[in-house]
Amino acid sequence: MLDVLTVVTAVAGLLLAAWCGWAAYRDQPTKDWHFIGMAVVTLLVLVQLVVGIVQLARGEKPDQGTTIFVAYLLGSFACVPAAGFLSLGERTRWGSVTVAASGVVLAVLEVRLFDIWGG
């Protein structure tokens, strides 16, 4: 895996968490700007998903197994969009809390992906 991409994705997830956490603190639901931020983070995770699949296709292997690596890749790809859809249904501060939590979860998943790959 590309270490820089993993770090950038984790930091972007934490920035999204802080931003949406601030909105929740101010008792605001997710707004259009938050969804743009979610799209940027999702794009980063999509790039990471493609890079991971390409590396697997080239014959490179993660230290802790291909199955768990692919599962974590797919989980990190689904994390933020799922929270975004949930926040659409919850148009209160709790929608912002949901997206903030997904940013933290994404950062943890990125650390775990780094560990699974052999970092």
C-alpha cells in the first residue's frame, strides 16, 4: 500500500470528524458543505481501494492475509457514504455526530489497513 495515501486518508477522515463534530456541538445538522467534504474523503478512499486491488492483482500480498485486507478496504470504502446516508435521514445534530463518528472509524480502519499490509 502507499503509506502516504493511507496517512492522507486517515487525516482527511479526522478533519471531517472534527468539522462535523463542531457542527454537532453547535446543534446543526449536516449541510451541503459537509457532503462535499464527505465526497472528497470518499474519493480518497476510492483511490486507495483501486490502488489496493491493483497491488493485489500484480501479485503483492499483505502480511496478514488477502481476505482480511480486502474486507478492510471495502469497509473503509463504505464507512463515510453510509454515515452520509444515515445523516440524511436524521436532520438534527445527531446526523452530524454520525458523520463525525464515521470519520474517526475511517481513521482507525486506515491504521489497521497499514498494519495488515505490513507497515
